[in-house]
Amino acid sequence: MSQDSEQPRAIEEPPSPTRGRRSYTGLLRYLGRRLVLTVVLLIGITLVTFTLTNLVPGDPVAAAVGQSAADDPAIVERFRKEFGLDKPLYAQYFGYLGRLIHGDLGTSWQTRNPVVEDLGKAIPATMEIALSAITMALILGLVLGSVAAHRRGLISDQVIRLISLLGISVPTFWTAILFFSIFYYRLGIAPGSGRLSPGASAPPRVTGMYTIDSLIAGDMRTFVDAAAHLVLPTGVLTLFTVGLLTRFSRMALLEVLDKDFVRAAHAKGLPTRSIFFKYVLRAAAVPILTMVGLAFGSLLSGTVLVESIFAWPGLGSYAYKAASQLDLLAVMGVGLFVGVVYLTINLLIDIAYGFIDPRVKVGS
């Protein structure tokens, strides 16, 4: 028997039954590390937010109780004691962390409601327009970016690039004012401000998003009304986001189209559509997915002006009112939520990398 025949042929061995368990264990270890890192980052976010809010010029007591009441030392002392402002800053911060462990973000100085309760009302409103905008922007951005990439240098490519550049360059507040003026005041084909028409009742709360809750309740009249009020703010946010995703998708797809494996696939005579969906789009999905996650996080945390123009009672409006009135606990609650959003999106994107691109080993 030859020496080669005596060597074990590892390639013919059956797959180890523990291989899947090792992969699963590696994923759990990775998630555990990310969880610890997330906790550390959240503590850092609370520290930075607490420090910055206390460095803001102005008297939060006067903003909370009013200037006339602020001139009364007894009222000021009572307010400071009620909210722990009479303690040193480090004691206030550690007290805040202690309450945060139990899910208590404190009480808003302006609304006198728990910050968690206020956020529970504001977040679904912002989530509704953010999900609508990112969905529309992703579909349009991929389609336009794909067309521009395949028609590189042609007139259609130049037109798409110009449109996407305009979408990025035009400020969202100006677009919101323009949309409101044209479609509501002049043409009257879109409803005005708010989430529902005056006199309309909100559907029974399940998710806090009126379109979804009205569908769950089977109330099509409220669904149509809520969807109509979504059109203008969603259109403004979509216009900006689709410009960003179109330009980024075009660059990512062009980079993949110049790869050797794509030329080889064309040389073998594979259909262009098959090459695009099986190879090009999958290879470009990782950077595109990263940009989609960042854009969605930006939509959730950066809708202040759009929500103000359309009187949309979301997170942006709540943050603006809290900041203008020096409601420090509310500002810290918003900052913490935004931090959680970005950390969660980054974690989900990192996990998705392993399913999209086999070269990325999550948990290894």
C-alpha cells in the first residue's frame, strides 16, 4: 500500500456534529462581549449627557417654575430639594444611575410626567415616519443607484446623480416648508399638521403607531386618515435619505462591477440579471447596509425641524421643547435613547454581515 493511501482523507470525513455548536457558542460569546461593551458605552453616554446638560448656561429652576416663582427663595429651595438639585453634581449623577438601573429616567420638570412615559408617547410617532421614510428611500435608492451604475456616464446616470445631489443639498426644513405650502395651502391635496384630522380619535394603543394600530383594530377610516398625514413628513425625509442612498449605492455597485469575478461571469455568458442579483448586489450589500443603518438612526434622532413644521408630536419635538426649557432629565432621556438606537443598529448590522457575506465570521 502506498504512503498516500495510508494518509487519512480529511475531506471525506463527515462534518463534525459539534461544529454548529461551536459556531453557536462563538456567536453567544460575541453577543456577550457586545453587551458588556454596550453597557460601558451607555454609561459613557449618560456621563457625557449629564455633564453637557449641566454646563448649559441658564437657570433650569427659573425655566421650570417661572421667573416670578424663581424670585421666591422658598419655592426655589423646595424645587431643588424635590429634584435633588441641592446635592453635589457627583451625587446627582450616581443617583441618576441608580434610578436608571430600575428603568427610572426621572420626572420631567415641565410635563411633571415620568420621562419614560413621555418617551413612550413620542418615540412611536417618530418611528412611524422614520420607518416609512427609510423603506421608501431604500427601495428608490437601490433602484436609482443600480440604474446609474449600469448606465455609468450616460445621460440617465447624470440625471440621477443630479437629483440625488439636490436631495442631499437642500435643507430638510426648507423642503418641509415648500411641501407644506404647495400641497396643503395652494393645492389642498394633502392634510395639514398633526397625526390625525381634528376631531378624529386615535386607535386603541398597541404599538403607538396610528397606521398599524388602526389596521389591528380594523378601523380603515382612521388608517386612511393617519396614512394621509404621513405623506408630507415622510416625503420630506425620503427626499433627503434617497439622495444619500442613491449616491452611496451607485458607488458601492460600481466598485463591485469592476471586479474580476463579475467580468468572468459575463465572459461565461451568465444572464446580466442573474449576475446582478446573485453576485453584484450581494457583494455590495455590506456597505449599503451600513449606510442604511446610519440613515435610519439619523432619521430617529434628527427630525426636529420637520416635526416642528408639521406639528408632529414625536421625539424631535419633545427634545426641542426639553432643550429650550432646560428640562435636563428629559434631555438626558432623549440622549440615552438615541445612544441605544445607534448601538442596537450597529449590533444588528454586524450580525447581518455574517449572513450576507460568508467571509465575515461573526463571533470568531
